Amino acid sequence: MFSPFFAFIFSFIATSIPTGHPAQMTEPGWLSDGSMQLMAGADRCSVRDCTCRVTRGVASRLPAQTIQDSHRHHVYFQEDDHVLEPDQRGGVESFASRFSSSAQIDITLVGYADGCGSPQDNHILSAHRARTVTQALRRVLPNANVSFRAAGEASVDHDPRSRRVDVLVQVKSNIETSIAKVNADVYLIDASGSLWSGWDGWRDIINSSFRPGSRIYVSKMHNCRDGMSIDTVTPGGGTEIWWSYWTVLDNMSKGETLAIISDFDSNYPLQSWERRAIEKKVREKGVRVIVIRL
């Protein structure tokens, strides 16, 4: 059986890096002497360049079935308020844009309120909040199947965490179609701890779609070495995917395709000049990058 991780979003880019959800697009800064020789992320890794080149593992036969994955987002409101501020609306739209290329999307929204006020008023307020977020989502995903409900009070006090709308997105994807899309000359897979829940599935899909002559790299801070089988890699540590991305580009040839699989969930912000440097390197190398964002 395969875990539901398989439903994912493909972003095809030639000269730009993924943008994703702003709060999570945070990667290591670089040390610079004018020649971009070193990223600070490398200093946090015991593995050289935070990257290992691994070998293909045992290929399994993936079933031709439709699978489903769930993604969550939370929108918080001020007390007795259901209006989305510009930054909140931007967060909702950025989250929704991750699924713009998905064919089958089911979205469920649940509105909540804190314990301030009467239960009747809080039920109405939670409905208004869910409806407001629904409208923002529909602007980005007009064809999605969206439903919402009001759950009323989520606490008995003034807990601000209760003034929210929970958004659950379920995306369906066909495994065989997904394998064809992943086909690449070079794979870079994030092996940080945040990839633990879906690791077995991503390992299997790479093993099954691997072509002779392709290369596989994993981004990992510790406990990794060149030449080991991907089947023996265990996810762990923080995310240093941008340093690995920069390193792997050095080992690519013009015309090749790189597939990056990551949630890009790091604690270090990627600066605008760093983004431009990566974009420039992609252009200069003449490679194609496929981002598989989890």
C-alpha cells in the first residue's frame, strides 16, 4: 500500500526557482566574497555540501490507481471579525495557487469562534468567516468542489487560536501519470526530517521511474554518504534544500532536466539576491527544472 503522499503539484520552470507559500519559502543565506563560493547552509551540515549522490534502490511495481492526499491551511481572525486583511487574503491565494494545475480538487472549510459572546452569535460569526475564505479560494480555484460549515465555538474563553477557519484540500492523482511527469535526468530529493511521512513513497516512485544514466541526489545534513543506496537513506535533520540545489546544478549538463522533490520547509529566509543568483545559474547551465512541491 502507498501512503496518500502521492498527490502533489508540479511546477515546470526554466529560469526561475519555486515561489510557493511565502511563510515556508525560507532557505539558508550565503556567505559571499563576490564569487558565490559558499552558502551558509553548508556550515550546518556534517555531510559535505549537505548533499549525497546515491544509487537506485529496488524498483517496485506501482499499482495503476487513483490516490488522494490532504493539505491543510489555517486562517486566523481578530476578535468579532470575519474580514480578510490583505496579507491574509494573499496567504489564502498563495496556498490555493499550489493546486491550480490539479484536475480533481475537493476543499472543505470549517469556521470557528472563541467563547466570547453568545453561542448563537458565535455560530453566525464562524459561518461568516468560512464564507469569506471560501470566496477567496474560489477566485483562484473556480472549478474546485468547495464546501464549508460553521462549527461555532472552539473554546470557552478568549483563545485567539479559536478565531479561525480550517481549510482542508484533497487532491486526487493517478500514480502512472505522475511517474511519467517525474521522468528526469537528475533527481534531488529532500531527505530532511519533515519528509519522513512520505519518504517511502517518494523513494519508490524514483526507483520505478529511474532511467539508465540518470543520477539521484539526496539533500541531508547528517548520516549520508556518496554511493549508498537510496533504500538505506533515513530522513532526518533540518532542510537545506537550496544549498543542495546550488551544488547539484554544478554537476549538470546543458539540456538536462532536474526534478526537485521537497517541502522547502527551512528556518532560514532566502534573500532576493540569492533567488536571482539561482535563477542566473539555471539559465547559464541551460537546464530545465521541475519542482515537485509537497
